[in-house]
Amino acid sequence: MKKIHFPPPFRHNHPPIKNLNDIIDERMTRGQRMADMVARTVGSWRFIIIQSILIACWAALNMAAYIRHWDPYPFILLNLFLSLQAAYTAPIIMMSQNRLAEKDRIEAHNDYLLNVKSEQEIQAVLDHLNSQCVMLDKILEKITVSE
């Protein structure tokens, strides 16, 4: 009769999984942190509300000024300031978005590696279960023959 044996124990030959968010945050430059801060600030309701209040005050003060209008209607100076703000804010937000896209690519690759490791471990468990099934079949065969 053929000898029954189990497959060798599965060995975990991979380093422990690390939190990529912590690693990426540690490697961020000062400029990347500032870009994220600007994107977080400009992309908030607080910023929109404060900016709307400031623009409304600007327009009201200029329209109600009796002696000197520093920016008479159609508010060319205000338009200049808003254009400058947009000209600098848009590229900074794009820098933040590019960094987040790179982070997403790294996380996706890490997910892939984790899935490959999981598949290997699942296959090892399935092989072991299959060996147990074979062994149980042989044990049952021996029991039934001896009865």
C-alpha cells in the first residue's frame, strides 16, 4: 500500500505588509504638503463662503463709496485679484492631484502583490485540504476492508 503523506508546511516567504499611507506621508516634501494644504483649503465650503462674503463686501463698499471708489464698477481690480488667485491655485491643485494619482498607482500595485500572496496561501490551504481528503479516503478504505 502507498504511504500517506501531507504536503510540506507552507512557508511565508514575504515581508510583512506595511501601511503605504504612512510610508508615502513620511516621504512627502514640504512643497507636496503645501499643495495638499492649499487643495484642502480651496476645496472646502468654508473657503467658498468666506470668499463669497469678501467679494460681496468688496462690491458693496465700492458701490456705496461716496468719496473715492478704489475699484469702480465693473470691478477690474477685483477681477485681477481673482484671476491671479485662479492662476496660482489651479496648478497647485494639479500638483496635489498628481501626487494623489501616484499614490493611487502605488496602492493599486501593492493590492496586486497582496492578492498574489493571498492566492499562493489559498492554494497551499487547498492542497493541504486535498491531502486530508485523500488520507481520509484511504483510512475509510482500510476500515471498511478490515470489517
